[in-house]
Amino acid sequence: MVKTEIHRGVAHIILDRPEVHNAFNEDVIKQLTEAFAEIEFHSDVRAVILRGMGKSFSSGADLNWTKRVAGFTPKENLRDASDAIAMFLSVVRCPKPVIARVHGAALGGGSGLVAACDIGIAVESAQFGFTEVKWGIVPALISPFVVARIGAANAREYFLTGEKFNAETARTIGLIHHVVPDEAAMDALIDSKIREIMTASPEAIAATKSLILAVAGRPVESMSETTAMASVAFRASADAQAGIRAFLFRTTPPWVS
């Protein structure tokens, strides 16, 4: 259901349920969480590409799973919701840059997964939507990740209507960063992003991701001490010292591959 392939320092985490457009169920949630947890400890992995097999990225919740969940007790529902939140958090907190490679449908939780990634790239024909209200439910589990990405104003429109929208609209509201004409162009752009990532310090990237999570949405004044301490701490790191030496002596930093 979820498989991981590692090629030349890049982990491809693949949703592999093409027969149901890579819809989530409890097994997908568990396996995706485990895949990101495992990648964290691969020092040779510098970046992650999250993608779906078949015609879609992910169409969201599996209908059969949704039917089973409807019969859960409150305790079972809470456990199930907590597992899903852990999945999204495993993507957000991954110390490696995570790129969403989006084609076909990315609906409901699928759009939530895109929001949890660092960089979103989609083909023009991709389709997005927070369709939960159409099914009489709320997009509660994905809301922290999506609202952080697209803002409350856009969430009001697209959460409340449940309407589907195209890739250009997704780019305009900030859900994704780039729209390309086809999958060949998407892979070429992803390759260019990977090349840039490979020239950056893995330790600095991980620390920067943590810093973004710490300061996002916080008043500037309240973060002064946090940001100052982060700057001081990393200036003394081995990577910072190596980077400074490479800059001064016009040499290549040790992490460049």
C-alpha cells in the first residue's frame, strides 16, 4: 500500500493503491507514518518525493474505511483520528525536504497531505478540493496543516463550499508552489529542486525546517529570543564552520554531492 524506494540520495515514498486512487485507510495511515519515521534515520537520504501510483495522487478517505469508522465507539474514533494526525505530523516534521508530486486527484486528505509537504508541484490537469462537507463531515484533521498553508480566508471559501478546483487555483491560494504542463515537466522541475537541495547542508535544512515550525504564525516580538538562540547555536556547528571555510577559500562544502 505504501512503498519506499531510495535512489541517489532521494527517497520516493509511494502511495500504491491505484485501484482506489490511493485512498486512505488505517493501513495506509500506519504505513505512511512508518515510512516517514524510518526515512528520518537514513543519513544518506537528502530529500523525499511523495507521490501516488496510477491516475491520482490521493482521493482522500477510502469509502469502505469511512463506513467502518461510522460504527466506531468514541474511544475508537479518537484513536483513529490520533493516528491520522500522526501521519500528517510525520510529513511536516520530517527533517528532509518533502516534495509533493501531484497528478490526478488530490482531494480531502489528499490535499491535506500536499499541505503537509514543503514543496508542492502539480500538473495542470490535477484536481484539488476539501470535499468533506459534501459527505456531512468536517475537515478537522487536515485543518491545522491546510490553514497554515492557504490562510483562513481561503479556507473559509474552499472548506465551506467543498468545491473542487484546478491546479492554477491551488497555486494562487498557496496550496502548491508550481504548475507544469505535464508529468515530464514536473519531473524535470523536481530534479532541479533536488539539485539545489543537494548543494545545501542537511543539518542546516533540518534546523531550518524546525525553525519555520517554531516561528510560523507567531508574533515577531515573541520569537526574538528563539530566533537569536537558533542563530547562535547553529553558527557554532560543524556544518556552519565548514560552510564558512568553503566560502572564504572558494572550495566545495563537504555535503555537496
